[in-house]
Amino acid sequence: MIVVSGARQTGKTTLCEFQLPGELRVPHAYVSFDDPDERLRFQKRGVSVLESYDVPLVVLDEIQKTPFLFDPLKLVTDRACKQGGKGPVFVLTGSSQFLLMKDVKETLAGRVSLLTLHPFSLSELSGSTGANILLRIFRENGMPRGEMDRFVAIPSERARKAMRQATEHRDWGGFPPVWHRKDREDKIRWLRDYRRTYLERDIADVGQVADLDAFALTQKILCARTGNILSLSDVSRDVSLSVNTVKRYLGLLSRSFQCHLLPPFFENIGKRLVKSPKVFFSDPGLSRAVLGEMSIGAGPAYESWVFSELMKWVALQTPEPGLFYYRTAAGLEIDFLVAMNDRILPIEVKNREKISSIDGRSIETFLNEHPRASRIGLVVYPGRDFAEIRKRVWAVPDWYLFGG
């Protein structure tokens, strides 16, 4: 059994109803529980209906609307396992992640594979495999041989197009419906409607938020602090709510994929758990809708976008690498650390088109001091040149790193 989760409007239904069966080239059945007649049919005889399918793949969409079906799914799946795995693969999707994941964890624990569908990454929009340079760096524990040759061989027009696409992605984010709209006002209108639907349907459905206005204000204050170390007490003071209420609202935002928490890196895992994470609102378009007339500083906004692209890349790897930020008592700071294959790749983020050697100083210090550091570190920026700016520190354009 597979559960496909993710924020509203990331394409879960499209993926499971059309693309997945097409890629697998197998017969399938699709059921949407938006249809009240389907809900009634399954409520009356759930087990028999589930066992009647003789196709390899069955997609059950908006399943959070049929909480009574989780026990029959558990029974049918267990029976199939006892018979040697006979029976279809059930793919479950739902737009209300709070209700869906609660039922999955309580009833189907140990029986499902959980997949998360994020908004489009830059590589998906550009039609490339994306961020392969990161894999090559980890495989070779250094800048891959021939990487500069690959970069230099990119035609100028293709590079300019990639830079324009990266700029647009940083401005509007990756929700598919946004990219179907060409007009700027249409994009803004869709994003505002998205936020309103999120508050009025997803949050209201949870039934744990007595004051939607207070929740919306908390969302806005947290969004304005994207890229910063989280201080619940500061947010609590700004929104005039208790720390426990802010913490609960943050949990709802996190579980609904509106924001993400990035933990600090420490060799002592116990220490890591007692340090404050950074908070990121990772989709630029959604941040635009949340903040309205307010704005995020250019630096934090760019760092949030880089976080989003790294997060999507990390989620595709097996086993999944660790993603952290780094800060020491002595004042050494690194924006991101990617831990993979017992190596740690430091990545700094600079929101400017020209990079100098001083921008790689903290990375060089980390490389010299940390025993598990990769042989190189990266400075990501929205420019054109790919170069070694300091010993073992490379400046890499964002459009090449994430969309190349």
C-alpha cells in the first residue's frame, strides 16, 4: 500500500490517476471519494468492494473523507499478504493531510510506504534530471572530473534561458497551477485563493483552531521570519498568544507542508534535539500570498528557495541524506550541511551575481576543522560563473546546481 501525501494542489491526483498507470503500463481502477455515491458504496460493503478488484493498481483519492475504510483496507491487505501478496496495490491520496496521516498512523502502521509530492522543483520545470552535480560530488568526494568542461560546453542561449527560468521559479514557486497561468495578476489571484482555501477548509477541518484570524497572523509572522532561528517566545509575544498555542499552530503548518523546520548539526545527537531549528516557508509564491503587502528580505527569501531545492533533492535520495544548518559558539556559521555517505558537504548561500574569495571563508574553515567534511564546499548564487574562489571552495550558479 502506498500513501501519497503533500500540500494541496501539488498534483497528487494527476500523478496517481494518469501518470502512474501510464508509466507502469498496467490496468488500474480509480475511485474519487469526492463522489458521495462512491462513499456510500464503500461504507455499505467496504471489504467486498476492495476484494473485488482484479487489476494490479487501485487508486483511492480523497480517502480522508472515508475514515471508515481504513479498517477494511487493513483487513484486505493482511489477507493478501497471507496469500503470498496476491491482490492489487492500493494507492491512497488525500488533500487533508491532518486527517489522512492520523488514520494512516493509527490503523495502517507498518503496512504502507509514505511518499511526499512537493511543488515543482527547478529541474522539473527545466526538464532536466537536476542536481546531479551533488551526487557526483558525493561519489567522487570532490569536484567531479570534467565538471568544468560540462559547464563550459553549455551554449550561451541555453544558459540565459536557465537563468531566466530560475529567476521566475524564485519569484513564483512551484505549484503547478501557477505555471499554467501566464498573467501576473492571475498568478497572484490563484495564490491568494489557495491560501484562503487552506485556512477555510484544511485548517477548519481539523477542528483544533478556535480563532482562524489568530492562526493566519501566526502564519504571517512565521513566514516573515523564514530563514531565521525559531524563537517561539518571540512569536508568542508578537501574536499575543501563549507559547503552547504557537507551538500547536506551528505543528499544523508543518504537517500541512506550509513550513519546514531545519535542525542544527551537532555530532552529539542528544545536543541537536535541544537546540532551536530554523524555520523555512519554502515556496516563494505561497510566501507572496501569505505576506501580502509585507515582504521578506532578499537574502532570507533566496536562502529559503535554496532550502526548498535542497529539501526536494534530499527527499529523492536513498537512503535519505541529512540536511542541517551549522552554527558554533565561536561564531562559525554555514547555511546548509548535507550529510551523505559519511561525508558532510557545506553549502553557503549568497544572493548576488558576483562572488569573491571572502564569500568562501567560513566554508574553508569548516573544511579544515571538521573530520568528516567533504573535500570541497559550495557557494550557491544567482550568477553566471562557475569557479574555485578559494582553496577547495567552489562558486556554483543556482541554475546549474538545481536545474542543470
